[in-house]
Amino acid sequence: MSTADASGVGAVDGAGSIIVNGLRYETGAADVNIEDTPALQLGMSARVIGPVDTDFTSGIARRIDSAADVRGPLSSINLAQGSFVVLGTTITTDEATVWGDLSGLAALVPSNTVQVWGLPGAPGTLRATRVETRGASTPILTGTVQGLDPVRRTFNLGASAVDYAGATLAGGLDGRPLADGTLVRVRASALLGGRLQATQVQWWYPVPGTDGTQLQLAGIVTNFSALGSLRVLNVPINASSARINGGPSGSVGNGVKVEVAGVMSNGVLQASKLKIRHVPGTGGPVSFALSGTVGNFNSPASFRVRGQPIDASGASVVFVNGTAASLRSGVKVSVEGSQVVNGVLIANRVAFD
């Protein structure tokens, strides 16, 4: 394993240490910075900094950052397209979206406030990785800066105008100024006169572009012209020599959700791995993983691992080295599931250690 820090950006898909984009990080000595929620949970977007192995399967987290990406009232819901709109941004969902305290998209109520973690796609869009309801709260909006006017100190995020005259700017790397195309998270005091009154503009999980830096990213493909020329989270990527799994290479294109890993060279991520996670209209592989000690055991339908509620009562659940009757508080297990509904991970597989 290299001793140099790598950067990983994506959604949390496992705990027992922490798993982001399938890469398991040890977290014992990590500096953890979590905003907008008490604890890190499945589906939350995050950036992890620390050394990783050359195959991007394991690493040691030195720093973990996570914050909500959108918060505001629902203005519309489109069940047929699996999307909803908050603060002028279209938020899409897929099989991997974690529903923290909801049964799914149909349970959303227009005008209610939601808090969303997700992955920015094309300007004005974001793929939700976790959705929760919230009481009325100050707005948060994440997206791509467009129409920047540094004199008037305004720009647009999707269909929302942002006034940042009274805002602090935070999190930029390498002295790069705010510019069109920058991914940012805006925290605002209010929406007044059709404009978000920003109190803070944060660079959204910035990653270094220094030659030799290892990066692993999850996001939605944009600016696709070929495997050798695409972007994920606004990072230019050459995946022409990448090992591709999760689907045929020909399915990679704009709007496809992928995980990609490699090394930066001349401002381009030279990808060694690319995993297809969701192709619009066809879906893709979904998997959440937890390992730890069973707690709060009431029944196979109700117990926790690392604080995450789990239901392992389904008829199709596979048990390894034990049965449902072996479950009890204090037993060490590894749990895999493909869906989180009302905050509960629906288990597909439980292995006893």
C-alpha cells in the first residue's frame, strides 16, 4: 500500500470500518468531519482521504468529510421518471437510493422539506444516494456553477439563482478561483426574491489534480464522447484502458452511474477500473455491506449492526455458518443487502464470523 494520500468521493455503501465505492477503509485514526446529521450512515455522500492499495480494494482513512447536498421544500414529484425537484434542481433516484425515513418516492409529499445526499450529474441534476425528511430548515443546494458574475457576485445552480455577496468561500484547492463549471455546495439563509442568499459557498469535495495522485470516484457520466473522453464529478477521465465490469463497455455513456479509479496524469484521471452501477432503464448491481456485532436483537426482522437497523426475515435470505435461529445480540456477523427502506437494510445474506 502506498503511503501517499489518495482521495475517494462517493456514497457510503458499507460500515465495519467504512466502505465507499466498494473500497474498505480502516477508520481507527481518522479525523471525521460530519455536518447536517449526527452520524455517518448508509447512502451519505462523503470524501475520504488516505492511502489505498494499488487495486483500490482497501485503504486507511486519515480524514472523512460528509455533508448534506440538498435541503429544501419539494416543488414537484415525477413517479414515472423516478425524480423530484427541490430548489430548481432535478433529483433522480435509482435502486441504490437509501430512503432514511420513507418507504420510497411515492411517500414524498409536495412542499415538505427533504434533506438529500447525492452525486451531481449534468448541470441542474443530482442523483440521490440518501433521502430523509426534515422540518423547515435553511436551504442547501449543490451543483455546477453557471453564469458566474463576479462583479454582482451571483451565479446559477440549475434553475436557482444564487447571491453570494455576503457569503464566505471555503474549501478550494491549489488557489483555483470560483469559476463556471466548479462543483459547489451552497448554504443559504433564505430564498428571497427568487434568489438563494448564500452564507457559504463550499467547493464540493474537491480532489487534487496533481500528477500521480490516486483517485476513486462515484458519479454520473457527463461530457461523454468515447471511453477515452468522459467526465465524472467534473473530473476528466480516460477509461480506454480500464478494466470494466458491472455491464458491457458499450453501455457507458451520459447519465450512466459508475465507479472509476485510477491515477491523475496531466489533469486527466487515467482509469484502471470502471464499474457500471446503473444504466438508465436497465438498473445495475446494488450492494450494501455491514460487519460487526449484533445489537438490539428482537427478532430476525429487527436487529442492528453498527447502529443500522436490519431485517433478515425474508424467505430468500441466505445464511452462512448458521441460521436465522443463530441470530442474537453479541454475535458477530457480516450482512449484505440491496435496499434500504424506512431506514432499514433489507438483508440478502447474513454470514456468521
